[in-house]
Amino acid sequence: METTNARWSVAYLTLSIDGTPDDERREAIDKIVRNQGGKTIWREHPAVGRSYALLELPDGYDAEAIRSASGGVAYETAVIAVAVSPAVPQALPSLLEALSGPGRPAGILACRGLRGGVILEWDPTVSSVELVLGLVDVELRRFASGRTTELLSPLPPASVAKIAAQGLQAPQIAPDRVLELLIDDA
């Protein structure tokens, strides 16, 4: 995903890494990103065995150098990753099948089993939050199950504003009206 702010065009890349990278690996990734004029936001989740990094980079970045250093999956967009745990464990096989099978939404990039749940990674520009979580809820309803959902990946502020606007049905929530984003651009 690429966006433009008042000063430059920004490209986002999301790293999905198995486990928790050690300090040396993290520093190698951070150094490559800094040398390309970018910045990194990390989120590590030892309990689910996965780590994510959102990279904000200028146009023309070297994705291959970043991929090589990360040792994980590099999505050339800002990806939403969540851990979903059904309240009824019997719902898990159906949930995995619906989200990883051939009928899954086009934006789902990965669906990984997790003890007591699943980790979903998807491109929100292809499949909306409402669509993906709506599908989760449809599958869980068959088992009269609720869910616990935890956001795993860091997201760009503009994506957070868009999701909030949709979820709250408040179209006035837009990046050009969010104080934190305006201060960052000042």
C-alpha cells in the first residue's frame, strides 16, 4: 500500500516473522530500513509465537534486502494480522477451513493454526475488516460461539482512522482530521 502525505510518498511493507527475532536480527532489519530512509514499528507476541514489523519506506526501497534480513514473509502493503480464539473449541476446525480453504476471501494472505485459535493475515485494501470478521462470526455462530480477537500487527495511522470511521459509522474520522496525524506532519 502506498500513501502520500504532505512531504513525500510513503510505501508500507509488513514483515510476518515466526517467533521472536533476537536483538541481532532485529537490528539488522532496522539498519537496512534506516539506511533506506525508512522507519520500523515492531510488535512481538511470544504467546502466539509470531512477530510483526510495519516498515514505512520511501519509494524505490530495496524489498529483497529487507526480505533477506527478516527471514520471514514480507508483504508489500500494510497487513492486518489478528489472533482469533473461539469460545467454543469445536468451532476451530470449521473456522480454519473457511479461512484457509479455496472459498476464503481474496485478501486473506495467511491463516495459521494456533493453540485454541487462528492467526489471520490479510490485505485490508482487498478484503475489508467487516468482510473478514463477518466471515469469522458466521462460522462461529454455527457453534453458538463468541470470540476473542487480538490485533497483532502495527498499522499505519491512516488505516486505523479508516477502520475506526467504518466501525463507528463516523465518516468524519479521516486522516486529515486526526490530531495525532496532523502533529506528526507539522
